Amino acid sequence: MYTTGTWQWVYFLVWTMREYANEKYSAWAYNTIVGSSMWAYISHYTFIVIAANYIVRPLALTYPWAVVANMLFTWVAIFVSYSCLNWCQSKK
């Protein structure tokens, strides 16, 4: 039964994304999300290690709080560093 539910969920998501998310609503948001995905893939582990060593360990966070802090820091660091890279690139 779990497999059937999973396939139904995948089918629903694919159909929904095809209908509603297959166009640009905001050029800035589209370019930021699509463009930052490769940067996130390349740099995310660096930000995870930084968050773990400088936020989670010194504050002795419990596991649920550590996950939330690590994810938030990583997301913010990825988008801030991507924005800085785009800004530097546009200055050429």
C-alpha cells in the first residue's frame, strides 16, 4: 500500500507542476531559483560544516533544533553567496 500511495503522490505532483508551475511567474525568482541550484549543489556541504561547527556545537543544540538551524543557515548562506557572485559578475 505504501508503494501505491507513493506513486499516486508522484502522479499528483507531476500533474500539478505541469499545469501550474510550467511558466515563469516572476523572472527574478525564476532566475534566482534555477540559477542558484547548481551553486547550491556545489557549495552546500561547506555551509553545512560551517553551521555545524560554529552554530550547532557551540550552542549544544538538540537534534531537532540543530537540523532547523543547519538548514536555515545553509539556505541563507547559499542565496546570499549566490547573490554576491551574481553582483560581482554583473560588475564586469
